[in-house]
Amino acid sequence: MKLNVLKELPRSFQASVLLAGWPGMGSVGIGAIDYIRRKLDAVAFAEIDMQSHFTPEAMIVEDGLATFPDPPAHVFYAVEEHDLIIFQSEAQIGGVPGDELLDKILDVGQRVGIDTVLTGAAYLTQSVTKKMHRCWEWRTTLNFEIYWNR
């Protein structure tokens, strides 16, 4: 796993918030992160190469030539005017590679001063419980708009 820098951030750049999104059930989390990224004109500054952790499950055939599809992208974006970093991933990764990916994401966040991480994703698991669950939701409200326009 390797961090590839696409664009150097200014040395003075400090971000307090990291938004991270992965695809999940219904792609709601990744959809929200993608919308925010596009709405704020975030600029890609780094990507994590995880090609060694993926085995292609299909082939692409064009003009009689078979090739593997590109591995899922894992990209960091910066929004300097909002002191914000966005991380967008095309795949959820479990096990040790998933832990390594999270460590790398938090390392990048730590370098730019992140103190808050907000994530969006969903992952289906089987569970049986009699305990009451809490579900936190994130939606666009006036307060959310005020937060980003401060």
C-alpha cells in the first residue's frame, strides 16, 4: 500500500475536518460525500495505491483484447477555503488490508491537523441482539449549512 501524492498542499494548509465515504448498502454514504466533493470543487491531492490487495473478478474485452479492470480508487481531496479534507473510496476493504487503509487515512489526516472525522458507509452483517440500537443520521439542515459557511 503506497500513498501517491498528486499535488503538494501548501505547507501552511491545516484542516480540522476529514469527511470519508465508502460505497455501502444503497451507496448513500459515498453519494453524499461525492456530492459534497463536487459542490465544494475539492481538488485531488493524493491517492492510496492498493492494487496489491485486489484480485480482479472480471475481464474487460475490447477489440478482441482482454484486460483487467482498474482497481478501485482511494482518493484524498482538499478544500482549502473550508479547512477540509475529503477521502473517497470505491471499495470497502475488510481484514488486515482494511486496517492498513484506515491507518494510512488517519496518518494523512494527522499530518494536516485533523481533529474530527466523519464517515459515511454501510456494511451488512448478520447479527442477533435484544439490545436497542442507536442510529445516527446525517442530513442537510440549516445547521449543517451554517457550519460549512462559517
